Amino acid sequence: MSSMFTRNDPPKPDVKPPAPAPEIKQPEPPPAPDSVRRAQVAAAQPLTPPSQMSGKGVSVISRALRITGQLESSEDIEILGEVEGDVRAATVRVGTGAKVRGTVSGEEVELAGSVEGKIEARKVVLTNTAHMAGDIIHQDVAIQSGAYINGHLKPEYGKGNVQQLKAKAE
């Protein structure tokens, strides 16, 4: 049987795929202030780990602080700023970029910054960034390659105390 009519399908509309959604950029957070960046750098490069210090509290002289006068503590002191005067503590750490003008004394002194004066300690460590202008009176000293010293190393720490004790015993 033949049919008189044929079925014609309606024309298909031109369908375009949807355009991709525009890329939305998230705003970048503002940069951290310089003080935060310095703190992050300082935190990333500790000197002596706190576990190796004397086990007591640590007083910190921050990078933004400049002190004129003497510092004395029965605990530990970490200097990141500037001190003009003598510093005495169980352990003294002078951080990279820190400056001390005066005598630094304690059982242990670690220098990564600059001292103009004298260091008196049983144990002294000068890191590769240390700058020392003055004498170092010590019992034990360690100097990393790159440290700068303009002064004398005197392995005499504690001899005065030993002589005084001998005199009292006699």
C-alpha cells in the first residue's frame, strides 16, 4: 500500500551548547605586614632550640626594640633587636641582625648577630653570620666558617674563680 502522505519531521532548531561559565578569580589576601614577615623568618630560623637552653624561661628583646642600659636575668635572654649596655644571663642568644654594644656574659653565649665589646662565657658559639669586635674569654669555643672576629680569644673563663677558691682554702 502506498501512502499518499509521507511524514516529514519538523526541522530541528540550531541548538548551541551553553557557553562556559566565566572564570571567577578569588581575590588574593593582602600581604602580611613587615613585622609578621620578620617574625615568620625569625621563627623559621631559630638559633638554639629552646629544649637545649638552660630549661628556664626566655626573655626576648624583639627586632623593633632598642634598649640602653644593663640587662640581667637568672634565666635566658634572646636578643633580636639592639642593646647598648651589658647583658648577663644563664644563656644569651644574639640573633641574626641583632646588635649589642657592651659585655655579654653567661654560662653560654651564642652569637649570630653583632657584638662590639667583650664576651665572657663558659661556652661560646659563633655562627656563620656572627660579627665580633672585641675579646672572647671562654672555656669552650666553636666558630663556624664565615664568622668575623676582630679581637682575641682567651681560654681563661673561670680561672679567676678557681684562683680565689684556692686562696680561701689555704
